[in-house]
Amino acid sequence: MHAVENGILLIVVVAAGTVAARRLRLEPSILLVLVGVILSMIPGVPEFRLDPQIVLVLILPPLLYAAAFQTSLPAFRANLRPILLLAVGLTLFSTVVVGLVAHAVIPGLGLAAALALGAILAPPDAVSATAVARRTGLPRRIVTVLEGESLLNDATALVAYRVAVAAAVSGVFSPAELSWRFALASVGGAVVGLAVALAVDWLRRRIDDPIIDNTMSLVAPFAAYLPAEVIGASGLLAVVVTGLYLGYQAPVTMTAASRLVSKSVWKVVEFLLQGTVFTLIGLQLREVLAGLRGYDPAVVVVAALAVAGAVVGVRFVWMFPVAYGTRLLARSREDTAPRSWREPLVVSWAGMRGVVSLAAAFALPLTVRSGAPFPQRDLLLFLTFVIIGVTLVGQGVTMPALIRRLAIPGPDPTTDALQEASAQQQAASAALERLEALLRSERVPPPGVAEQLRQRAEGRTLAAWERLGSPSTGAEGFPTPSAAYRRLRREMLAAEREVLVRLRDNGRLDEEVQRRIQWELDLEEATLLRE
């Protein structure tokens, strides 16, 4: 019963913290970590221990799946080289450099255990950096690279982590084993992920029930993760491949109703899971500090400063040479190379660590094969917590200001509006051609139907061209016809709802009938809303 009460309490904290973050214009993940830290220091607050298996098996797969589903597969392919250089190259480079620094500054820490710490701290968080990048209007190419890195680097880091932990436990390190594990993780994960994606895609083409469709969507990340892990492949990579493929196919294989439901369902899932994991990070402070008893404070401070400097600095050391080396070698500089030094600087600063690092630290074994305690386990856990705090809070808070200071041009609204209007015009032309073909081949519809359909198709095109000037106002500052239409139609729908509720309350309309009419009104209003 206590677990249920604690879970409800955690959800309330997440909701309240998110509302406060939006009012303060902060990234919710940052504020929720701070809220968790504060709560962990208050006597009487229940202890919420972060279970690594729950994070890695139940929380991370759906979050990665949702992120991959929303990632553009063509953009991902176009930027595959810089993505792999970060997700694989930088992750392994960070593992080695941070591990060597930790081995040098922490007395008695073996190289294998130090490399395990390096692997723990190597992958940036999959949520925070891209959320900040999107909100501050970075170019889509940079956002795609950051998204792609966060989707793939967890798999790379966990392979290195498992090999390093195995070496620390057994005392034997094998480069051949690392190579074999990495090959199996990458190839096996991709194959399993694609197989699951094809199976879900096959079923989706034969299902038109949005509830069943979205149930499959919720199951898909686990259907990809678990088989891959069983065969020793990367379950996280399998989830990413599944999400990328199904997201790319969604406009073709999912019905309109399924897509509407899916958007709402996954928004709730992401909100709860992301908020929960960031709050849990902060709540671990009490346990982390308890493990430091007996350590020399000077050793702890020096280790924290050195490792934090290595984690932040190694990204800069890697980014600039690789970015400009890629530019010299790239055949198409416009697609993959940085426009200026400002872009690699922003990507270098977008290295916030998160829940994957903390879960991996908590998953460190308590003992090695000889029965002795795992080397410096409590200190490694504390260092992981410190690095998460330094990067997530420090870099996360300052990143919007850095982006504004560098004045990197984001997506051009006029270009976006022009593309939208052109696409709408071509789509409307195709729709009108289809309508005329149907009118020639079928019985003539009732009077006025064909004209209504023509006006609807032409109206969408006109509305798209209007938005080239402004989303809601024309050249003279007056509302555009489409904006005025949306505003007035929403008012009309509100009046209809008031009548329906009044009739229901007076007992003149059955509630089931009222809900059916309400659903139709809600669907129409959903078409009027623009994010």
C-alpha cells in the first residue's frame, strides 16, 4: 500500500513541478531534479530508491521509442555521419578519457572500475538537450544531430559499461570481447528492431481500431527491447530502429483516428515518465550522501572537480577537430558540416547527463569475484550524481542564454510557410482531381455536395498562403479570413456544447448521445487548432 501512496505522491510532485517550471520558464527536467533534491533533505519524506532495472527495462524503452517515432528518418539518414561520430566515437572517447582521469585522481581505483565510471558518464541525456534546442529555435540540422546522438549513445555506453564492469569483477579485460559485444549489440539490435517494426507495420495495415492500434504502439518498445536483450544484442538500439521505422510509416499505415489518439496517449506517457525519472534523480541525494561516510573530503572534492572537468571538456576536445575535419572531407558541406564555430560550440555545451547514468551507477555490483567490495562503489555513485547535477542544472540553465548570445539563426518561418503553402496547393490540386474523377465515374451526388467539397479543398490552400504574412494577421494588421474563421467557429462550437450540456442536465438528452455528438464537435475543433 505504501508503494501505491508513494507513486501517487510522486505523480502529484511531477505535475506541480511541471506547472511551476512553465510559469518560471524553466526546463521542467531541471526544476524537477531540484525539487527532488529538496524533498530528499526533508525529514519524513518517503525514500524513493531508483531501481536500475525499472529504469532500463520499463522507463527508458518507451521514452526512446517516443523520441525515435518523432524523429525524421530522412533527416536522420542525411546526418548519419555526424550522429555516429557523436553517438559512437565521442561516447567511446569520453569513456576512455574520463576513465583515465578518474583512475589518476582517485586513490585505489583500478582502471577497469574507472572505465566503468567513464562509460556511466559518457551518454548525454536523451531528453533535456533536444528539448532546450527545440524551444530556443536552433537550426533543425543541429536538433537532428542532438536527437540522433541521444537515441544511439545509450546503446554504445551500455556495451562499454558491461565490458568494463565484467573486467572489474573478474580482473580480466579482453579487447576481443569488447569488439564482439559491440558488433552483436549493433547488428543484432538493428535486426531485431527492424523485424519488430515490420511485424507491427504488417498488423497495423490490417487494423482500423485506434484503441488496438495504440495498444500495439505501447507494446512495441518492449517487444523490441526484450528479445534483443535475450540474445545479447542492444535492446535500446532495437527500440530506436523500431521507433524510427514506424514513425516514418505512420502517415501511410495509421488511420487518422489512430494518429489523433496516439499523439495524446504518448504525450501523457512522456510527461509521466520524464517527470518521474528526473524527480527520482534528485530524490537519490540522501542515499548517495549516506555512502560517503569514511571518505576523505579532500579526495572527494578533487575527484568531483577533475571528473566534472573531464566530462565537460572532452566534448569540446572531440567536437571542434571532428566538426572541421568532417567539413574538409564532406562532399556536401551544406548538409553535414557546421556553418560556423558557433554550431560545434552549442553542440559541445549540450552534454547534459541524466537518468541512464544514474541507473547504470546504481547497477554497479556490490562485490567482485573474490568477494571484496566493488572498488570505490559509493564514491562512483556520488560522482555520477554530482556530474548529473553540474551538467543538467548548470548547462541546462545556461544553454538558452548561450544560444541567444551566439545568435544562431533558427528555422525561417517564411520558408516554412512557403513550403507549407506549396504543399497544400499541390495536395488540394490532387484532391480536386480525384473529386472530378469520382464525379465522372459515379452517380451525381446530392445538390451542393460537390461544391462544398471543392470549397473545403480550396480553403485549405488559401489559408496556407495567408500564413506567409502572419499566423493570425494580414498585411493591414487585421485578422486573416482563416484566423477569423477559426475564432468564430470555435465560438460556435462552444455555444453548441453549452446547449448539449443544458439538454443533458435537464434530462432531455441521454448522456451517451450527448457524448457521441461531443466527440464529433471535438474532432472538428481539433482541426481548427494549430500548435
